[in-house]
Amino acid sequence: MRGNFEVRGDVIRVLGIETSCDETAASVVALDDASAPPRILSNVILSQVEEHAAFGGVVPEIAARAHVEALDGIIEAALADSGVTLAEVDAVAATAGPGLVGGLIVGLMTAKAIAAAANKPLIAVNHLEGHALTARLTDGLAFPYLLLLVSGGHTQIVRVAGVGDYRRWATTIDDALGEAFDKVAKMLALPYPGGPNVEKAAANGNPSRFAFPRPMKGSAQPDFSFSGLKTAVRQAATAIAPLSDQDVADICASFQAAVADALADRVARALHRFRADYPGKAEPALVVAGGVAANRAIRETLERLCAEKGFRFVAPPHSLCTDNAAMIAWAGIERLNAGKADIDAFDFAPRSRWPLDEVSAPLIGSGRRGAKA
């Protein structure tokens, strides 16, 4: 018995499905018992970058159609790679939000069909919870810990105290960080996806050439802001246009340095608060998750900060920072083990907005309906 869910044998295996944006993904994750680390038996991801590149960003209708065309084959490949048949799967977990509603409908309806046909429980998973719990899949991290979630749609600091026990401590008051990276890339005529290409250009740039602002640095307010930084980049680029390749590299490097400094300032405040709230925690940890967590400069800056403050720094492998189905399958296992899974989720409707913390007051960037992501 795992939570309120009865498992055949000692191993629980969950098929995860992820279609919240522009990756079509499926994975099988297994957990033998509480004393053994979980195993990712398969993790198949199909990127839609080429389909959206001409538009400079994700087109929801194209994304949904691509999911429809690819998802069946991706699920079949995930099962084949895992060596597990559908009959041997104990439950099906699918991203039900937040995200692009067309893609969510494709993934969740497919999961419902599979679960119903195979007589398996269905678990509707919050995509952000998948990111929040990934460090427990990869590093066996114990609760509580602090999470910096940085992606195209969210920039938040969240206290993670248990499965389903999340409290948002900070969020962005304007743009999410991934969105800011993408907008800067567009300003500089860099190809899609913006974030990785800004990082690539920055590798050849001078981070001290442009004195960009560090938004919110030193502010008593715990939140993030990136709109002013984005405006400063536009003004600098306009002032020296036309831009040479070196100009672009220097702007990217200076922008990336400003972002890293701003993040470090905001995170340092949260680390201090976490210490105060959990004085007996022997090895406090900061987890960085989401697509922007793959940025090397940001990782290195936060890793140095954690070393200075006596925190363990945990960042999942790059393949598990961006959208993937292994984190969705694992979130399903976590919820089953905690007795928090709605295993009668066939009536669950996709949610374009679904805050990880449903208690805190809605703010821009919180993921709650009625606020911008």
C-alpha cells in the first residue's frame, strides 16, 4: 500500500505525459521502495523548435497540432524504452496545467483514454509541482527546501515543505525571466529559442561594457522585476545601432550578468528567511529548476552564493530542467505515496493557470488565474 493506493508487488511504475508547451514528452519512472532511489526507465522528448522558429516564439495552434501528431508515437517509444508494458504500469500521470490549453487538452485527454482503456488510475499533475519535486527524483532531497523556479512563464521563490505544501515567498511583478531572455533575443535579432542563444552570444562578450540596472537589488520587497532591465537593453542597442556581432555579444553578456546579480540579491534574502524559519535544519538547500536553470552563468552565481551562505545548491541535469515527462511521472509517484493523488481525475479539466501555492494572494507571475504569467 502506497498512501491510499494499492500497488501490485514492491515496485510502483508510473507513465508520465507532458504537453504543456512545445515539448511532446512521455516517460516511465519506477520506485522500488522508500530506501532505494527512483529510476527513470525512459524519458522521450520531442522538441518543436523547428516548427516555431520562423515565428520567433511558440504558436499555440501549431503546438497543439504537433502534439496530436506526435504524442501516440512518443508514448509508444517511452514504453518500449522502459521495457515496461502498459499492463505493468500502475498509474498514468499527465500535466493538467498550467500551460497552453490546447496542448494540455491533447495530453490530458490522451492520458484519460489510456487510463480508462487499461483500467489504470489517472493523476492530474501541476506542471510546476513537477519542477518543484525534481530534486527529490535526482538527488533524494529531503523536505523542507527552498525552490527558485525560473522558466518562460514563471519566476518564483517557493518554500517546499512537503508534497502539496508550497508557499510562494516571491514572484515577478512583471516579466518572467525566461520571457525577458526571449524578448532580449528578439531585440538583438537572435534566433529562437532566445534564452540559449543569448547565453551562447554572451560567452564571447564583455559583461562589464554596459552598466545595466540590477532590478529590485537592495529592496525590502522580496519580489523580482525584469521589465526595466529589458528597457535598458533596448535603449543601449538603439543607441549604438547598427550592431556588430561583438556589440550583440557584449549586450548579452552584460544583460546576463545583471540578471545573475539581481537573482543573487533576491535569493540571498530568501536564504536568510529560510534560516530563520528552520534554524534546526542541518543542511538547508536551494533548488533551482525550470528552463532558465540550465543557464550556466546563473547556476555558477547561485552556487557561489549558496557556498557563502552555507546552503547546499541543487540543480537537476539540463535535460530535467526543461519540460519533460519524467518529472510528471515522479510527481505522480510522490502524490501516490503521500496519499494526495486524486486517482479519480477523469473529470479534471485542463487549467491554463494553476498556481503551485493556492494560498498566497494572487500577484503578477504567481500562476493564479487573473494574473499575468
